[in-house]
Amino acid sequence: MSTLHGKERKALGDCLTAVHEKTPLIHNITNYVTVNDVANALLACGGSPIMSDEPKDVEDITSICGGLNINIGTLNERSIEAMFLAGKRASELGHVILLDPVGAGASALRTTTAQDIVEQLHPSVIRGNISEIKTLAKGAGTTKGVDADAADTVTEENLDEMVSFVKAFAEKTNAVIAITGAIDLVSDSERCYVIRNGRKEMSRITGTGCQLSSVATAYAVANPENMVDAVATAVCLMGLSGEIGWSKMQDGDGNSTYRNRIIDTIFNMDAKTLEEGAKYEIR
């Protein structure tokens, strides 16, 4: 548990309350494996989802939203075209753009697409595992499919190095960078949240990262003056929901039930529970 003062900890509750009050509308160009869970997680956190990846549709759709969540998990030529059309329109309107570079480093198409999005669309937030983020930062990686390579794990032993790395990449991209894993890091160029919420069993569910990206987009949209805190709040929310959801598992329950319990916990989360249950420090 963090030893931060009440005022600092209250920022998390304030970010949650802002989402509930504003109900941000989020345009998601996300992968078809998890699209339903992404929509449900957004609804659960207090946001509102729209899904569209048709190039003839996305500019109009993103224009009526407050933020754009781009997830490259299931790329094809049409969806790539849609990402850039929507991204350019969102940028013109000053909307939040979040990039989830799923599998960057696993294939040339994923890596090139993610790098082009960073360079051309200048996302406000980039959220991925450590292998994906290292691929974007260094131009090459060893991503294991859509999972982080074991050699890239953020640990207590390399934490200082990883905090410096994420701050430097945030400064380079002028974005909030969120690296999620056993230890989560959320940083701008000045501050880095080190977050220790979550359960290892969350990795047995397809889509918790995709859900987090959509939720983080909603939090960033609802808290534009406080974006690093907003994204960190979303990361704490997802991890804590994993903890609470797991505590309610019963004999015979499996990963399908666990997925639903996480979404239910997001739905029922309040500011007090989040503030008390978030485990983080700021470096």
C-alpha cells in the first residue's frame, strides 16, 4: 500500500468520479477477438463505446466521440486505413488518442504499423507490455506473439532502470506511457507511477489488456488536465478489479467466470474502494 498523503490518493477517486459524471464516448478500432469485452468494460467503468473500423465510416464516428482507442491486435489493410483516417481526424479535433500496439515486434506488419501510428498520429497515450513498448522505443523486439518476452519482465531488481526508460520514452513521444505486467509503470516525462495491483490469473483471460486500453482512454478523456494520473487510475482500477474478482471465485469457476467477475467489479467500483485498494508509489 502506498504511503502517499490523502490528497494525492484522492486524485484516483476524483478521476473515477469524473468518468462517471461525464460518460465519455470512445471510438474503438479494436481487435475482433475481444471487441465485446472491450465494449462491456467501457460501459462498466462509466464510459460509452462505439466500434467502427470501416474507412468510409470512421471519420464521422470519431468526430462525435471524445477519444479514439486504436488496438492493432487483428490487423488487415482495411483496418489499418481506418486507423489512420480516424487518427488524423481525431488529431485535428484535439481528441485523446490511445495506441495499444498489440504484438509489436512479432511481425513486420505490426511493428511498422505501430511505429507509423506513433510517428504520424502522435498518440496521447501508449499502453502495452514491456516487449511492445521496447519495440517502439528501440525499433526491434522479441515479443512472444502478443505476450511479453520473459527476458523483458519488469522486476524489483531492474525497476530503477525501467522507470528511467519509461520516462525517457514518454519525453521522446510527448505521450503518457503505460507498461503493464506483474509491475505496472505509468509515466509522463516527470513522474512515474509504480503500481502493484492485479493477479497473475488475469493473464489467463483473453482481453484484459484490451479492456484496460479502452478504460484508460475513457479516463484520459474525462480528465484531460490530469492525464498521467487518469491513466494510472485506470491501471489501478483494472488490477484491483482483478484482485476483488478473484476473491469472489467459487469451486468450479474458471477463466470465463473470472472475466465476468472482473467486469462486474469495474461496474461496482467506487472512489473509496479504489483509493483504499490501490497499491502504488510515485517516483
